[in-house]
Amino acid sequence: MVGGRNREVRILGRRVSRRAASTALLVSIGVVICLLAAVFILRGLEVSRLRGDLDEIRLAETQVLAERQDLEDRLAQKDDPEAIEDEARRRLGLVLPGEEKVVFEGEDGGEE
């Protein structure tokens, strides 16, 4: 065009109008933005799932630590003479020499 503005540009060796070129550029930018948004959304969902998994693991850890403490307490009692005596009396019905064992019978004839 002589004396006017060139309303065409070359893209990949082809001549296209400036309007088509700007539309293609805007569509390309839109596609890139959509792809980035999809990546961020998927990563957000993955982080959310991992946080849920972490909460479950922390709960399981708390339960295991409580069980461990209970086992450690029971282990500490195994060498305690008083605890051993109490268990021998309760489970086995044993008495110390010189003591007498008294058994009470209930109304139904069985032991209480």
C-alpha cells in the first residue's frame, strides 16, 4: 500500500491481517493462562490430599505413642515387687506364708 499503513504482517512466512495476528496472539495467551491455571489447580488439589494424608499419619502416630507409653509403663511394673505381688494375688490367688485366704460365697453359691 502506498501512502497508507501496512495492515498485513508475516507470520510463519504467510501474510495475514493484523487483526488475525492479534487474535492469534490473544488466543495463544489465553491457552497458556488456562494451562497455568490447570497446573495450579491440580497442584492445589494434590497438596490438599497430602495434607489429609499427613493428618491421618499424625493421628496414627499419636495412637502409637500412647500405646508405646502404656507398654513402657507395664514394662516398668514387671520389676516392681508390689505390682508382682498384686498380680499373684489377683490372678493366681496366692497368699504369703502366714496369711490365710478367705473366700466369700455369693447368694448363688459361686465365688465373688
